[in-house]
Amino acid sequence: MTKNYLKFRSRTLVVISLILFSWIGLSIRLFQVQVINAAKYRELGFKQAQAQIPIPAVRGNIYDKNSKPLSRNIIKYSFATYPTKISNSKNLANKLSDHFGRTAKYYNEKLNKNKNFTYLERNLSKEESKSILDDLPEGLIVERDSHRFYPNGNIAAQLIGYTDPDNLGLTGIEKQFNEYLTGTPGWVVRQLSGKGNSLPNNRLPSKAPVDGNNIQLTIDLDYQVVLQEELYRRINETEAQSGMGILINPQTGEILAMASLPDFDSNYPSKYSMEYHKNRVLTDQFEPGSTFKFVAAAAALKHQLVDLNEEFFCENGQFTFAGEIVNDHEDYGLLTFPQIIENSSNVGIIKIAERIGTKKLYRACRDFGFGMPTNISFSGESPGTLRHLTKWSGFSIASVSMGQEIAVTTLQLAMAYAAIANGGFLMKPLLVKQIIDSNGKSIYKESPEVLRKVSKPKVMKELTKMLTRVVETGTGTSAHLPGWSIAGKTGTAEKFIDGEYSKTKYISNFAGFFPSDNPQIVGVVVINEPKYGFHWGGIGAAPVFRRVVKRIINMDDSIQILKDKYHKQKPSMLADDVFEPNNFPIKPIFTKAVYIDTDQYSNSMPDVRGMSLLQAKVILREMGYKIKFSGSGQVAWQSPKPGADIVEGSTCIIGLQ
């Protein structure tokens, strides 16, 4: 044999050996996979064709004290897929484009991204989804979940707040109690075909979601609407920049209504300035002016420093104190203690404050809750401003007694007046009545809580008499309502801007309660920067209080007065005799008579003629219709006409006159 042959043979043997050993190794590996580890790899392949699909929990709803919904969940559809499971992404993109109106390029870009799971469309209505649901392409996954809806639009919007597209609370109660409202999501494992479609398999694991808890507020929706409507009306009449208002139950501290204007629609929050989202009743502080004079009056009564019949010389309307000139709005001479409050004399209240002294006056401010948070169950509350005694000047006792050099929130002022109304107890403001789980069980309740006793009932009774005279014959007569006893105090405050008090910009405010002989509701109204002439508290803000009281009495029979020699019977307050001096008729709203059974109009247009704009909005939005309107007043005509066939999502045009 030649050397070349031997080389060739040895190489051939090597090659054959390599091939042989490779086949042997491959056979052994195949045997391991197909026989020894067959079960393991079958399970692995099975899992690779599975997907764990989340099942969202239904978000709990928010209700008013009478269980009327302030939020709702409506069904929305989302469409997703696993891009790696789609055999023809261009075909799917074209189909989606035909159904939803976006470009095919938009969907192609989403499908070509290297993702295991991607959403193609989210939060679509049933009408928007109907066409593709009837012709569902292979590989397209449909998710049906709930989306937040606020049936009352802008009513209590700053209080309720709103959620993001994933149903997480961003502001208001939605954020404050997000943990309670959210619930716990579940999941289900689904078997997928090679094309990404779900296959039936009931033996795969799953976990049911736990729905969120419902929250019932102390807010009364009817009261809330009345307060917002009357605030809005007065802001327009006085050409003011903004307004705030609050109604509370003085006996329990429950907040019945809370409004800040301008406001926004919780369904479309991004369309409004973020300033409109603020709950200014809690966040904004202001110098109250004469509505704060009750503090000095209460301190004088508590410490028995002034006799009710004692007269004070009010210097004919001008007085120099600590080097500063103080003016009254009238040239008052001798006034008794009650007359000083009744006529809101600055000179008189300063002379009373001199007797009280700085320490007792400061203590009275603190006792009524000023300069500290009220501890309401809501974030963002301002504590107001009450400087410590060490920072008071020689003039501070005069300023504070008149409601200057101190800043309060609307809520603080309301809680202080509630302490007068209930006989001397400063209450914690209550906003949440109870939290109810998905099984209907109450898991949390807020009960009335006394923060401190401010003074004795007899002191508050005397102070109430003074405040009643303010409304009957003093600066607050614009809040007077014949046949009803109302106690209150007006306030006119120059705004403190750039280190000095403005002579052109004012805050007009009124604080009061009714009936004064059996207090059931406390209210505070604040009008910010009304035009001159309306800047006085008795002219700008007090009429709002009267209008609100009138409408509440008209619609709520639970409001009662004590029968005595002055009140033989409850006055008749029928809707057709409730008119204001400017000839704007006011009718009670959201009483039982105005509620419509929307089920009977499930496929037809309801009749909203004769309703207010807010009433019509609530009903039409609840039924899923869009709204366009023109004019002002009540609904005079509508299109489509009542009873006409109409589909969800259609637009209703209403004319107001």
C-alpha cells in the first residue's frame, strides 16, 4: 500500500467514525427527549402555548347620602394581540383600519414591535366596537371591562375627582380612597392555538377578582346642585372671578354640599384649566373680614367682660388705635354690644377686643379651630394663617377682631359657625358616611366627633340672638327669609395684594345657619372679586344664602322650625311663588318628581322639556347620549323629539329659554 492510500483510508475512517458517533449521539438525545423526558417537554410546550389573562376588578362606586350615584362604571372594549402569533400582520392591520378609521400603518407599527402582548385599541364603546365584534379577525383578543363615568358631570367634580384610563384615582375621593375603590384583580390562564386564538379548556387555573368597595358620602346631591346653581348665578350677576360655598349639618359635622366655581366636568378633565380642579373650599385661604367678629363677641360673652346692655361710643365712624386710623361704614355714635355686631361696627368690636386682651382673643381663635387643619378626610387642606402671639404687633388685636391679619378657609369658617349653632362644640367635618364592600357589608363608618368644647350653650345662645338680629335688621337683611329665623354675619374684606390692602378688589362673604332657633344647616358663601357695589357681604354673598335656603326649604320637608309665638306654622313655599327680585324663577330640582325611569326610554328619546340644563344633562348622559345646547333657562325644545328612536352615543340638541 502506498502512503497516499493509507492517508486516505485513515481520513475516511475518521469521517465515518464522526458520522457514526453523531448518529449515535442524536439517537440517544432523541430517546431522552421522546421517551425518558417526554412528559417534561410536553408540559413545557403546553405552557408555551398558554397566556395568563388579567381579569380586572369592577371599581367601587361613589354615592351621595341618599344612595344616588355620583360615579358609574360603563362597559368599554379593548382589542389586543400577541404579535408573534399573527401569521399575516398586514392583513390584520388593514382590517383594523377599515373598522376603526386609523391608518393601516399605525397598526403595522404596533404589530411589528417585539412584544408578547400589545393593545391595538382601548376603551371603545359598544357602538364603536360592534362592527369588528361581528367579524372578529383571527388572533385578536377582546377585553371587556368597565370605564369610569360621572352621570352628574360638573356636580361636585372637585370633590369626587376622576380616574386615569386604567381606572386609578387621580384626584378627589377617587384618589383619596383609591385603595378601597380599586378592588383586587383576578386572572385566568388560556390555551392558545398556533394562530393566537383562545382554545376551550376549563381545567386551567384561574382566580376570580374581588370588586372594589362602594363609598357613600355625606353629600346630598340635591343640596349640591342647588348650591352650585346659585353660586354660578351670583358670579354671573356680580361679574365675580370665582365663588365658593359649603353647607353642613352643625349637629353632626356632616358636609352636605361643597362647591368651588369655576369648576370642570369629571368626564373631560383635560379640557379645563388645572386651577378649576382645585377644591378651593379646603385649599384657598382668605381674610374673612367682619364674618370673623363673632370670635371677639364669643370671647367677651364667655369671660363675662361685657354687659349686653352696655353702650360703647363708636367715635362717629372714625377711630385711631395704635397709630392706625380705623373707619366704620356708617358714622355710629353709641351702640350696645348686640348693636355693634348687628351693624358690624369696626370701632365697636375693637373696643370690645381691648377688654378681652390679646391672650384671650388668640385662645378664642384657636378654640374655634383657626390656624390649624380641621382633619377632614381629604388631602390638600390648608390650615389657614393665625400668627402666634409673639408675632403680633400693637395693632394686631384690632386687626384680628375685625377679621384681618388672619386667613381662613371656607371650611374652617363653616365649622366655627357650626359650633355656635350646636351650642358650643367644635365638630370634626365628616365627608364619608360609610364604606361598603362588594357583599353589601359596611366595613367603615365615620361617626360624629367633638374636637373640643368651645363655650357654654348659654353663651352660644346669646351669640345666636345677636346673629339673628344681623339678618333681621342689620347688615344681613338680604339673607332674611320671611317666616324663618336665620342667624348670620356679613363680611367685606379688602384683598391683601403685594403687601397692602387693595381698594378695588374685595371678597364678599356671608356665614350663617337656619333655623336659628333649631339649627339644622350651616352655610358659608364666598364671592371673590365681585364688581364694585356688590363687594359688600350683605349685597354680594348674602342673597346666595337666602336663595339656597329658600330652595332647600321648598324641596326638603325634613327642615323644621320650632313653633312659638313668632312661628305659628311652617310657611308655604311652593315652586310657583319662589321668585327673586331680578325675575329669575327658581324651581326646586332633583326632587322625586323630576326623576325619569330611563329603562322605559331605553331605545327612545326621553322628554326633558321644562327641565333645567343640569337635570337634562344628568338624564341624557346617564342614557349614553351626547348633548349640545343653546340659550339659557329651562329646556324649551329638543331634537330628536321625545319618543323618537335613538341609539346610544347619539347627539341630542336642546334649546333653553
